[in-house]
Amino acid sequence: MSAVLNPYLNFRGNAREAMEFYRSVFGGELNVSTFADYQLAEDPSENDQVMHSQLETDAGFTLMGSDVPSKREANPNGSISLSGDDDTLLRGYWDKLSEGATIEEPLTTAPWGDSFGTLVDRYGVSWLVNITGQAQG
């Protein structure tokens, strides 16, 4: 038996757009269900919003997300950390996530010797990227 930790992101009306963007970054298969699909909309104007989406990436990541109905409080998103030693793959993710993002810390050599950077993407999600043993600035 195993356990898996999956980030689950909350959005206000743009979950489909955000999740399609993440699919363009990470690849993989995206499945999307709307509130209308399950007759769960509290407000008919929210029928087409995303009740649940799940991205299964080519690298084995699972990222989930949904729109939060306007009558409910949205949980603030935390940060998502991408780390590993595949320099080309991780820099590619960084470059794609950077489009329209606010770079908080450029991807450069960190005090601990790895390459590290942080950004807030165009959907307000904070990302941390750490490339182990690939200190390049």
C-alpha cells in the first residue's frame, strides 16, 4: 500500500484556463468535470465552472484544481515545490511557468549550492524550483 500527496489548487472562475496552462507546462492528460456535470451548481451561472480537474503528467505528477463557488470562501493557495536533478526538465518548467509570472527570486545559485528560484505564476500560484547539484547562475 502507498500514499500520494497531491497539490489541490483553488480558483475563482478560471480553473479550466489555469489547468490547461499547467498541462501546456507539464504535458499529460487533463480531465475536467463541471458543476453542471453532476448537477451541483449552487448558482446556475456557475454551471460551467470546474468542480474537479486532475492533471496526470508525463513525469508522474498529479495536480488537481477546482473553482470555488462564489458563496464559499476560497482557501488560499500555498506553494508548490518542484525539485530534482534533471536540469533540462526543471529549467523547462521554470521557463514555461515564468510566462506572465512575477519572479520573486530568479533561478540562480542558492547558498546551499543548488539552483533555486521562486515565482508567482499568472494565476497567483507560488512555485519553488530547486535543481539539486546543478548550481548555475
